[in-house]
Amino acid sequence: MNVKRLTMGAIAAWVVSIPIGFVVNEVLLKDLYTANAAAFRPEAEMMANLPYGFAFMLLGMFVLAYMYAKGYEGGSGTAEGLRFGALAGVLLSFAAVNWIWATIPISFTLAAVMMVDYVIEYAIYGAIIGSIYKKA
């Protein structure tokens, strides 16, 4: 395992996740979040928690990069990463978003869109990690 490439991949994916998260949550899904506002913290509380969210996302990207590196088979890093990331997104959708919908009063539409978003976003993050972690 190449720790330097793993670290570079995790940080690169994390950096890309910030503008993607903004566009997805503040632009594309804004109306859905507004329609489900009663289920979420007030905006001031969310903004106060944002640094923690960024820190945990960075840790998550390190976990994602580590998992990728452990399963890396030596092929095209970008293609392997894309597949791996999409599978990670499917896992998060079924194991996390499913329970968010089941336990927090958000609409099924928001949950379904979040599930699709996770698959797409994590495919992108996986592709980034894979393109950096690829065989030297």
C-alpha cells in the first residue's frame, strides 16, 4: 500500500467534495430541502456544525481511500475507482440514507434523490482516488 498516494487521493477527493456538496445541496436540491425544512436543524446550527462535517468528511475520504487501496487490483485506477466509489455510494444509500428516511421525517422523494446523489458523488470520489492511487 502506498500511503503517500492514498493520502493524496483522500485529500483530493475531499477537496472536490466541498464544491460538489455545495452545488448539490445549495443549488440542485435546495427546493427539496426547503420542502423538508422541518426535519432539519435551523440554518444557524447547521452552519455552526459545518467545520465538524468537513472534518468528518475528510476522515471518511481517508477510510474510502484505504478501502480502495486494500482492494486495488492493479487495473485502470480511474475505472476501478469509479466502480468502487459507485458501490460505496450504493452501500451508503442502503445502509444510511434508508435509515435517515425511516427515522427522520423527510419525504421519500428527498431520500430517493439522496440515494442517487450518493451513488454519483461517491463514483466521482472513487474515480479521483483511483486515478491518484493507480499503479506507479
